[in-house]
Amino acid sequence: MNPRALLALLFAVVVLAACGTPAAIRDSRALLADGRYEEAVAVLARASAERPDDAEMRSSYARQRELVVARLVAGADDAARNGRLDLAQQDYERVQRIEPANARARDGLALLMVQRRLAEEVARASAQIERGEFEAAEERLARVLREDAVNAPARKAMQALRDRQARAQAAAKPA
């Protein structure tokens, strides 16, 4: 083989090797590493749509999408457990932008709505306790605890109510 043909063959092998990992996959991985999850998935979605017969691209897209959704749901669940409801909502909504029918994101958002509503009820009950409206506060807190028996803020407010009632009764007794 003449040197020129050998050089052309070597160049072709190098070019084909560089094409071993499509640019879309490399770009998507870089975006993923930067935490730009939606963009990472979108790059592969576009590439997969442009190359519907490319099994590697479809597989990469499916894996990347699954990984991103799992990471975001786990982060949202953790944020919700730790009372960071705004962050949890953001992550669940990010999941829905990637996978609109995702049941965990839908259920997580519904649970956040309940948590926020209960938090508002506890805040109202706490204000009632401060105003001395013990019976109304107790009814409100009892409703919250019937719906969520382990609601820590409601339990704390109920204890504060009991303490205030005890102090009020002690103050009302003649000496």
C-alpha cells in the first residue's frame, strides 16, 4: 500500500473512532455533569428524533432520561421530607417537564399542596393560641392531626396550647 493510501486509511480510522461516541451523547453528558438535566435530556431527545434508526442514541436517551428523573424525584422527596417545600416543588416540576405523566412527581406535588395547607392551618391555630382562643385552636389542630397524625408542627402547637391552658387555669385559681 502506498504511503498516501495508508495515510488516508489511518485518517479514516481516526475519524470513525472519534465518531464512536456521537457528539450529542458527549454534549448531554457534559450538561448532566453541570446539573443542567433538562438540557441534557433535550439534546438526546433531539438527536434521537433526528436519527430514529440509531439504537445507541435511543438507548442513551432512555437511560439518560431515566437517570435524570430518578435523581430529580429523589431530590424532591428528600427536600419535602426536610420541609424545603419550594425546592421539592421545583424538582417535581422539573420532572414533569421531562416526563409529564410521571406519577411520582404528580403525587409529590399533590402531597406538597396538602403539606402547605396543613402548615397554614397550624399557623392559624398558633395565632388563635396567642389570642387566647384555645377552643378554636384546639379544634383546628385536632383536624390537622386527624389528617396527619405525625405532623410535628401541629403536635408542637398542641403542646403549646396545653401549656397556655394550664397557665391560664393556674392564674384563674384563687390563691
